[in-house]
Amino acid sequence: MPLNLSQIHKWKKVGPGRAVVDQVVPTARVSHANPPDKNGLVMYDPPIWIQDGKMYSEGGQAVKKPPFYFWQEVEKWSPEYRSEMKIDLPKDWDKQKKDMAEKLEAKEKKNDG
């Protein structure tokens, strides 16, 4: 099932000309700002949407392997919110973080030297 932003709020008619939100489909949007370039411009990566435990691109296509920054943002969420979004961190998340830190450190050394 593709991303469906039209169903985030489901309405229930409660009288003539009146409706209330009957159900809210949990949906989250994760975005990422890259560090400013030499001109001070900040570029944003395309957001990733989470709905019913599945990840989608801005165009609604399923995302099979989200980028590292996605998991960095999800890690900041409370366990309760991750549970509501039906998403959890990868089992090897600690190893992924360590590997990425080592890559960044190596890149910094290369740029400094």
C-alpha cells in the first residue's frame, strides 16, 4: 500500500454540517539538513515519510534502505513514539553508528593531512 496523506485524519459526521476527527493515522516526516556549503547555503535531503510502520519517499514510493541520517533522527524519538509509529531501530544500530563515526574520522584525517 503506498503512502496515503489523504487518510491521515479520518472524519466522522456528528450532525448537520459538523464533523470531528474520528481517527488519526500515525504519520511522521523525517528530514535532514546538510551542513552549509562554502557559500553558507543549506541543502536539504528529500524527506522520508513513515506511515503504518513503512517508509516512503516524498513521491510515495516505498523506501527499502533509508539513509543513515534517517536512523539518527528516529533514535532521538522516545520508545513510546517509535512504538506508535510502528518502527524500531535496526538490530545492528550501535555497530552502524560506530562504523559511520570511523568513516567520518578517516575522512577528516584525509582532509586535514
